Amino acid sequence: MKLNHLSFPSNDPARTAAFFTTYLGFTSAPMSGHWILKRPGFDVVIEDVEAETPQWPSSFHVGFELPSRADVESLYARMLADGVPMETAVIDHARGSRFFCRAPGGVMFELNTRADAAPEYRGTFD
């Protein structure tokens, strides 16, 4: 079994979909009442909940892995310059560098790399 999609509610699905296409490499297509976002082997559905603002638990987040620390820093700088709400700066972490931000609609994302993880963690990744 494999995970094939996630579904997120958004009161502004066009902006939420644009976040995925602009920063996370998805392609998108509007459908009746929602957006379908695609990457090879994985889809995201953005559900239109109109005026209702989704309430996410404070620590709920979705993580995406980048190839290197330089990629993490570059994406952080790009998002920051574009006004993406940041939860953290780039963090040095034993499991790899990372930062957290919020997409339109409020869901939090972790953008990380495992390339600079401490040696004791490198064997724990697939």
C-alpha cells in the first residue's frame, strides 16, 4: 500500500493551489468545487470550503524534502521575499536543516533536507 493523495480544505483554493505550484513543484487543474494538484505518484486535492476558515492543530504540518541545505536556504529566501508567513527561520537540526511556513488556508509546511543530517540519523531514512 502507498499514500496516493492528501486533501486539504481552503477558503481560498486558488491561492492555496498557487502555493503548491509556485513553491512545491505541483501542476494544478481546477475542478468543480476543488483543485487537483499533481506530482509524479502523488496528488493533493484542495477542497473549496468558501467562507469557512479551516482550523488546524498548531503543530499539524506536512513535510517536503529538498536535495540540499542550499536548496532549503534558497526556497526560504524566495518564500520570505514573496511574503509567505514564516513560522521559523532555517533551523539546524540533527535530522537535517529545515524551516516551517504557512500556506494560504493556514496549513503549516516543513521544508527540509536530510543531506546534512547527523551521521547517527542517516541510516534511518529510506
